[in-house]
Amino acid sequence: MKETEIVLEMKNVCKRFPGVQALDNVSFSCMRGEVHAIVGENGAGKSTLMKILSGAYIPDSGNILIEGNEVRIENPHQGQELGINIIYQEFNLIPYTDVAENIFIGRKPLNNLGLVDYKQMYRKAQQLMEQIGVNIDVKKWICELTVAEQQIVEIIKAVSFAAKIVIMDEPTSALSEEETQRLFQIIRKLQTQDITIIFISHRIKEIFEIADRVTVIKDGKTVVSKDINNLDETGLVRLMVGRELSKLYPEKNGKKGELLLSVRNLTRSGVFKDISFDIHRGEIIGLAGLVGAGRTEVARAIFGADQIDEGTIKFDESIIKIKNPKDAVTHGIGLIPEDRRQHGLVLCLSIRNNIVLSILNRIKRFLFTNRIKEKEICSDLIRQLEIKTHSSEVEVELLSGGNQQKVVLSKWLAVNPQLIIFDEPTRGIDVGAKAEIHRFMRELANKGAGILMISSELPEILGMSDRIVVMCEGEVIGIYEGESLTEETIMQAATGICI
């Protein structure tokens, strides 16, 4: 690409929040029609930089140039007028309205009487579908679409603003491999229309598959911008974390203790049936399968969040009845949910308040909690899990994804459960934080806890699990260990192919 094709330049951008220098003279540029990846550990400043570009934040200093012209973007509306659109991980769609209405929300075409011209709106929406080569019913309600289809609607909405730059924040975090490849096809189609994609992802393999160039940000500073062909995966990780990550997955000790959990013939009508497996102390059991296989539903049933119709749960040599999560916690079972923001944390509360939520009865003193004990417990856990914060009073919503996940884990470490269920433990967090979470999981197992881990990432399932239970369409297809733990074996079982 030629220098004259530069569509975006951000020069010496700085942004400070109370107690934190989020961005410190960050600079990078994008070429027209390229896929430019922005990578870095959680808390590096990626999201802050993109919010400045889209108009959600105003920088303290620095310059932004679009097609060579300096601009000041003070709100998202100005950003859209300049051709800049951002697609967040949490979609900005209205579930009980149709696709076309979401695309043109706030700017629906009107007829001569000043009423909405639905015929024209649906026609324009269909034209946009054809422009990027997809076919979704424009009259279908958003709530009826899959996550992948909702993401496509967000992309079309961005394109409808005559987008020059589309920012995609972790666009593949909730997608299957097939859906990810479909997204990449759409991205390549947008490239042919000279639309620049800024692609934020923690999945290193995807960066090398889709990106043309990559900018690494660390601790609020630009480390390097390079052509992707001039890097390899190991080198990129080293630039991101500032150190070698020789082992993303800790060594398995191969030891297991006495039987901790035994589930037999668990059935929930229409969801899963005849689920049976065991977990011993010291073991990490992987629960694998494609999206919709019923993995999360089984975990929720064990934790008491959903009721079972049939089957038994034996825990620590006794058959137990778990009617609700409180029963599970009483027995020593904890669950780190797939959606930490919605189900694992109270975002508006502090780190301290989130951690002690699980042990209020233990630290209660008459009608009040023992503040000295609270601070002591929180300080120990913040130090143990290396949560990056200047104070336990910081609101959880201000933390990076990796640090939020550590707060959820801290909450359960305070309870000291014997069995912890991890549902997608490293989704949306960077490689450095992933390695730390993996290390904590293995340390817990080595200390005698049992762990059930659900993950959609095959390398993680294979790298962390002592044994793997594979589900397909609500049933257990097989349990694998030793030499049978290969990507091919697991994928064949997950897709229902006989081994």
C-alpha cells in the first residue's frame, strides 16, 4: 500500500483517569482497506484508544487525522459523520424490533406524509445485505437471531453510515469456528470496498489469519506497528506481555485423589439426558462440545441454577440434593459463569464488596460486617491473584477483563470450595492473564480441589484437562484421556462422528 492511502492517523494521544495514565503518547496509522489489529494485555489501553477514536471519550492531548485532515471527535455522532463506527462486544441492538428498524434506528426514511416508509426501509436494508454478501430476513426480530447474525446486523448498521473505518472489539469471542470464518469472509468483502477494519482480539491465531498489520500497545504506550508477515506468534506474544511465555499451560502432575463428584444419568427434558462422569480430587476435567451441546446447562444443573428431572449427584461420598445455588455453596461447590459481567459480578460495587459477597455470613458481626476482616481477606486475595489495582475500593467495572475474572475467582477462593466449575474461564482476556488463570487452576487442583472446566477453545481444553468429557446434542459421546487427547479425536466426537 502507498503512503497516500493512509486513512487514519492518531498521534501522541494521551488520556488520564483518576489514579491511572490510560494512554501515554500512543500513535498509530491505518491504510485504506486494510485489517489493522490492535493487541495488548487487558488494561493496556486498547479500549480507551478506540473509545477516543469513536468519540466516546475526549483525549487530554494528541491529534487525530482522517484522510490527512485533523479532526476533533467529541461524541459518537460526530464519529459516525466522519465514517467511524465501532462494534462493541455487547451489541447495541433492540431485541423486539426487526433487523431493518435496527439498521436505520433514528433515521428511518419518511414518505411525503412524514410517516415511516417501511417499503423503502426494507428495500435499503436488503440492498445493504447484498452489498456484503449475506442473506438475513430484514423483517425478522433481533431476538430471533443467533449471536453471529446479530453481529452481522451491527456490521451492516455500521456500513449504512457510509463507513470508512469499522472498529471490531473482540468480534469472535462468542462465535464458533464456522461462524468466525463467515465473519472473516464479510471482513474481506468490506476490504474490497475500501473499508478499513480495526480488529481487536486476544486470539493470536486469528490475528495472523485476518490482519494485514498489527499495533502492539502495552501499559498505555505504543510498542510497535508492524506488517503481520514480519512477525510470528511467539514474537507477538513477547511484545504484548514483555516477557517469554514458554508455558501457556502448566504441567499436569498425573495424580488424582479420592472420588469427589459422581453424576449419574442427569437428565433435563429437552436439554440434556443421561449425563454421567466422575471428578476426583486433584483433577481438571474438561467438558467439551460445540455451541449448543448442553455443556453450560449441565454445569448449571450441578450448581443448582437449573433443576434436573432425573439422575443423582454424589458429592464426597454422599448423595446430595441441590435445589438452588445456595445448596451448592453449602456443599462446597462454586461456579465461575461464562458471562462474568452479568452473572459473576456486581459491576457498580468495589472489588472488596464483590469479593466478600460470598462470605457475608462468615464476616458478619451482629448487623454489620467486620471491616478489618474484610480488608484483610481482600488484600490477601488481591496480592495472591495479582489483581492490578491501586485500591480494593476501585469499582469492578473499571477493571480490565482479566482482572475482573480474577475478582470472580477471588470471590470463590474466599469461600474455599472443594469443587469449582469454570465456564469459559479465559474468554475475552489476554494471553498473559490466561496463563495466570491457568496457573491458578492447576494450583487449586494440586491442593486437592476438583475442577470442571468448560471451554470452546480446543488448545485450552487439551492443554489443561486431565480427562475430557465430550458432549454432542445433549449427550455424552465419550470420555478421553492419555493418547486419545487429540484435537482430531475431540472434534470428531463433538460433531457426532463415530471414532
